[in-house]
Amino acid sequence: MRLFITVMFYLQISVFTTGLFAQSIDAVKFDQVSLSVNAKTIKVEYAQSFEQRAQGLMHREFMCEQCGMLFNFKQVKQANMWMKNTLIPLDVAFIRKDGVITDIKVMKAHDLTTVSSSEKVLYAWEMNVGWFKENGIIVGDTVQSLP
């Protein structure tokens, strides 16, 4: 009987904390911004607060073909990203303050390896893996309409 009560207690704690975690994920909301590059305009989610940047695209099982996220680091820095709890492979384009793309790198789902920009940047733009190549967007291109 004692074992049963102990197991039930831990199950209740687990369900309670899992529920809180799920609520915290759902509580993070994102605005959208439009980005233009090479005469192509796309609307993406905008991660500008610490909570939004921390959440990013984690725990998503699917992202539409033309969906993505722009991270604003609020200050120019050597950017580092990883794929903890990210279920889908992504490409990331690191972008300087003047809008120039410095790097486009592939990030594998669940990979905890740090992916870094080659120079100081203000933004990172994540899209489905292969999206930048399929749309002819390369290092050196300039992104317009950055917030």
C-alpha cells in the first residue's frame, strides 16, 4: 500500500509539472514581421524578448514551407544557437545590423552542438532546412525591412 501511495504521489507531481511546462510553452506568443530579400517577401514570427528567443522553435513537430522565425538579439554580438528540444531540422542565416547575411548554416534536430556566426550580428533568421538554397538566398545578400 505504501508503494502504491508513493507511486501515485510521484505521478501526480509529474502530471502537475508537465502541465505547467506545457502552459509555459503555450504562453509564449510571437508577433510577425515581413522580410524582403532578392525581391522575395516572407512573413515570419519575431522573437525579440528573452522569453521568445529562449523558446524559439522548440517543441514544434512541423513548420509550414514558408514559415520561419527572426531572432533579434537587441545588440550586435557573436551569436550562438543550438537545437535543444527542436524537433525539425533548420537552416539559420546570421544577419548583420546592416541586413547583410554573413552565414547560412544547417542545424540538425536535437543537436546540442553550438552553431555560431562568423562575425558579430544583430539577427538570426531560421527557416526549414534547404529553404535558403531553394530560394536562391546566399551569403552576402541583403535582407530589407528588418525591424
